[in-house]
Amino acid sequence: MSLNQQNSSASGQSQPKYNRIVVKAGTTLLTGGTDRLDLEMMVSLVGQVARLQFQGRQMMIVSSGAVAAGRKVLEDTKQIRDVPVRQILAAVGQGKLLQAYDQLFDWHGIPVAQALLTRRDLSDRHGYLNIRNTLLGLLAAGVIPIINENDVVAVDELSGGEVFGDNDTLSAMVANIVDADLLVMLGEVEGLFTRDPHLDPDAKLIPKVERLNDEVGAMGGPSWSEMGRGGMATKLEAVKRATASGVDTVIAGGRTSNAIVRLADGESLGTQFPAATTRLESRKRWMLSHMDESDTIVIDQGAVRALVSHNRSLLPPGVVETLGEFRRGDIVSIVGPDRGQIACGITNYDSDEIDRIRQMQSTEINDTLGHHYGDEVVHRDNMVILS
């Protein structure tokens, strides 16, 4: 019996605390410290994620392990550590990694999608918008994204430059992009300890950290395993980024029984890091800090009601005019007929394109512009109401 059948009655349960969850699995956990994927561990991880998916949660996995999987295939390069070889290992191993996830989730009847990202993708405004729209679209379609850094092109990550840190930072950035409720960072270590538990048997687990400070940061250290490239220090940096974005974050042991399910239900495991702000406040601050008030979309009263009262997206028929010159992916101000600010958001179209499609139906966008970036001028997922 698949988990789909086992959990068919889950819809009758009370609303869960966490609905959109990013699970990060590190290299050491997925390989057990060896040069091959630990399929038993992956079966457990996939089973838990599938169980939550069938409860109506939206699940994403940020997964390391591609280089390790490639090393198993190309065993003669086992001891070579220079960047070109690691890129080759990543290219070979990424297919193996995704194949493993695809086969395991297929048993549960759940489709998966691969998303390979780099820091450059996330810093580019068009890249950020495309990634956010794609990931949210996959979640809405019931697809589980399997996300990893694109090691083939991200030389900095492999060589120790501006690193994602075994995907720790990447997982925090993804959690922010998709407005996740919870980020679960799984590894071999059970959480944050007062000292390195591999070196000090008297080290104590810290169950909850309300605020990250220098004292807490000093407890971090490098990865204890050759297979991993993160360590507690990079995890704490990722925690800082995620909690500042309004995402509750947990560092926990991936081998703890049903850790993901238990954490998703609000159980206290590992080390808990509560969000430092709400997601709405974090997103509002970010948008306002990047918004140029001279870049404005003026909308009619009907569109004002749709946005404010019904949480709708801004569509072309509601646009009166644009002010200033802006590009797709920019953050713009949205004002009503009286020029009072209603909202701000990330625009799907350039200002001159909006002027060409304003007052039109969304079905006319492609014929008018020759391309189509969505029916919305500004999607509700990329908008914050300010009035």
C-alpha cells in the first residue's frame, strides 16, 4: 500500500502548524560518510516527505550528494580533489542522485522536478523572479522540487570561494524565495551542542536558541567529515539568514526516527531557531528597501478592490498607466486613482510592455507583445499590500 492510500484520511485533521517546508539533506547524511548514496537513508527521507505531501503540505528538498554519487561511478578519481574533477563528478552524479529520488518518489505516485541553482541565479532580478515563479508553480502542481547547487558551473562552491556551504546557505535562500514556514536542516549531528560532540563527550545539546549572537556563533565549527563541506558554522549563517526572513528553522539529526514528520507537527527535536520576524514583515521590508518610488503602476478602483479585498493578482485590465521606466523583475509601487500607495510588488513586464497591454485581457498579451511571462502584471505571490 502506498502512502497515498495510507494517508487518504489526513484531510480530516486539524490545520498543521507548518504547511510549506524545505528539507535540506547534507552529503554526510545521504552517504553515511561513504563514497556512495545511502539508499536506506534516502528511502526514509522520501517516505517522510511523501507522508507530509499527502497530508496537504507543500514539500521541497535541497539535496547534496551529487559529487559523492559521481565519485562512486568514476572510482579512479577517488583521491583527486581539484575543481575540474569535482565538476565532472557533479555532472555524472547529479543524474544518479535525481534518478534515485525519482524512483523512490514514483513508488508513492509523486512527481519530482530538478532545479539546479547558483548564487548568480539568485542575485539576478530576472533569475530570482523566474526561480520563484517556477518553484511556486511546481508546488501548486503537487510536484516536489529536488534542488541542488549547479556544481558544474558554480566553481566557487566547489573550490571554497563564496560558498553555499554544502547547500546550507542555498536552503535558507530557497526557504526565503518560496516563503516557507519551516526549514529543516538534517545532518549526522543531532543539533547545536555546547561543544563539538565528536571531540567532547560532555557536550550538551542546546534545544532552543531564541537569538543568534557571538556566543552562539562561537559554537560553530567546520565539517567533521571529508564528504561534507558545510559544518556548523555555515549552518548557523544559514539559520541567521532564514530566521531573519521569517522562517522557523531547525538543525536536527537525519537518523532520528521520523524526524521530518515530527518536526512538521511541531515536536521539539534537535535545536530550534524561531523566526526573528514574520514572513510578511520581512518581505515588506525587503520590497520597500529595493523599491524606487518613481517606478509606479497606476490602477483603477476595481483593481484596488481586487487587490485589497480579494487578495487577487494585478491583471492588465486594471492598469491605467505606468510612471517611470522599469524592467521585468523590478520592484514597483502600485497606486490607486488618487495616487495613494496600495501595494508594491515584482513586475512581470517592462513598463513599456505594460503600457501596450494595459486595459487588455490577459489572453491578448502574447499576440500584442510576441511573448508571455504570465497572465498577471504583478502576481499576488510577488506582492505586498500596504494600504
